[in-house]
Amino acid sequence: MMGQFTPDFDRRGFLRAAAAGTVAIGAASVAGALPASAQTLAPDTAAHGASLSIPKDAIGIQLYSVRDKVSDLGFRVVFEELSRMGYKEVEFAGYTQNTSILGRQITLQEIRTLLDDNGLRAIGSHVGIGAFRSNLQQELDNAEILGMPNIGTPNAPSDTPTVAGYQAAAEEFNGWGQAASARGLKLYQHNHWSEWAFAQDQPEVRLYDVFLHNTEPAHVYLEMDVYWAFVGQFRYPGFDPAAYVREHPYRYTLFHMKDGKSDPNADDGYDMTEFGAGDMRYQRFIHAIGPFGNHHGIWEQDTAPGTQPDPPGSLGAAQRSYTSLADLLS
């Protein structure tokens, strides 16, 4: 998703315990990370009527979903269409468009003006983890120009799926997060399914838990991709995505709300689809996460550019998904 459009706990105690193999987060529970009360959720109907922590009047879109239209038509046309549909927030996946549109590449300030002109707010951006390592301050500058409060990465914390690898990654994120906090920004990490796997060196410890409990809550935030969390649950059973949010409501600033159809024969257990066309238990999820926190709901569909007919293609998927997501949150 990067570049041109062409993720009161004793942190040190957990680190020591995980390294010693004494924190067991097994396939049957997440007891090492969550209290027993968080492991069993009520049925869908039990929480209906409760306050929702995902505002219905600020639905966002990850621009990767319409990357083909951004590339070919440019930000102006896409922003006009998204605003007409009802979207209020956008998450970036690159800041470029086809140079033939302006005869040159668009500038960040021009993008900001187009956002303002269409009543849109930049809520976040996906940046390659390498950019944080090599050009952190420039990325934070970019966020300030676009007026967005959050900036994150869709990359896994580490390519080394071990406790030590994720501990080291957590320390690296803590440093980036402190730099972001100093600028009034929130740094976040977006999950795919692999973060929910168990560590190769300690198979009783889930990698996601190592990262969560070794990053500083005041400086490192999380964007839960609900689809990939449920894929992680399918591949590595023993946790409930909603329980993580309920126990750490203020760390999850953003959600990717993408849908899937159950397919037990698929490697992931689901086939990605437009929002509302799948059968993921979103009604249960939005109530089970609890009323605390302010979680921005962002629609994403990696496969939207292939939507038929084309046109409208991905913009058609965006319109239908917005309607379904708005109905869910009403």
C-alpha cells in the first residue's frame, strides 16, 4: 500500500516473563494478555442498544481501495466523488497521481487544499517502515502539512517472528512514537494476519501480545484491521479481536472495516468482498468492543479496483460499502 498508488500492565515484566517462557498465551486463550472476563463475549443480541465508540458521522476510506482512480483521475476527482458519497475522512497510501493530470506531480499542499475544498479530513497515512527508519522527520512534516493527527505503517513490526524480534521492534516503535508525540501526532501500526501467529522460539506466546505489551501506550497506537484480525483468528485460534479493543480502548485509534465471506476451504478462511456483502460478525464486533475510546471507522477493500462493471469499478464499491457501513453504525 505504499508509495505510488501502482498496517496498568508491567511492560518490562512481560518482556522478562515472555523471554523466560513463563507467560503462556496458548491456542485456547489469551490469558497472558487479557483477564478471564475478556475471553468470553456475550451473544450478538446482548449488547444491542449500547453506545458505540465508532462515530457514524465520520466514516473514512483507505485510498488504497480506489488507488486505480487516484492514479488515473487524480485526487480532485476522487475527493469530489468521495465527498458526494458521504465520506468524511481519508487515509492515505501514497501522495502521488498521474503526472499527466497537472503536467507534474501534485504537491502535499495542493492535496491539503483539495481535502479542505471537499470537506474531507486526512485521518492517517500508511508509510513504509523503512521511511520511518530513514526519514522520520520528513514523514512527520508531511503529516502536519496534510493536517492529519495520525501516521502509521501497514508493515509487520518485524520480519523476525520471534519474541526477541518483536521486543526489538517494540523498542524501535517506542522511539518513533516519542518523536511523533513531540509533534502532537500519534504513530500507529496496522496489522495483517501474520502478527497473530505464535513466536517461533516460544510457541506459547503470540507475537501480537509481545508488541502490544512492550510498546508504550502513550506513544504507540494501533489500527486494527478487523478483516485480517479475523483471518488471524482462523489461522491461529485462541483470541477474540474485540476483547483486545475492550481491554485497551484508547490505543486503537483507527479500524479498517473490510468484509469477507466465509470460505473454510480458503487459506484465510474468508474471501474479501464489499462491505455488507460478507458475513463477518460486525454487528457483534462493534458492540463487543465497548463504549470507550473514539475509534475511526475506515472502509478498505484491497480488491475493489477489480469490481465490475468498470466504470464505476472501485468507486462503485466505495459507494455501496459506505451505505452498508453507515447502516451498520446507525
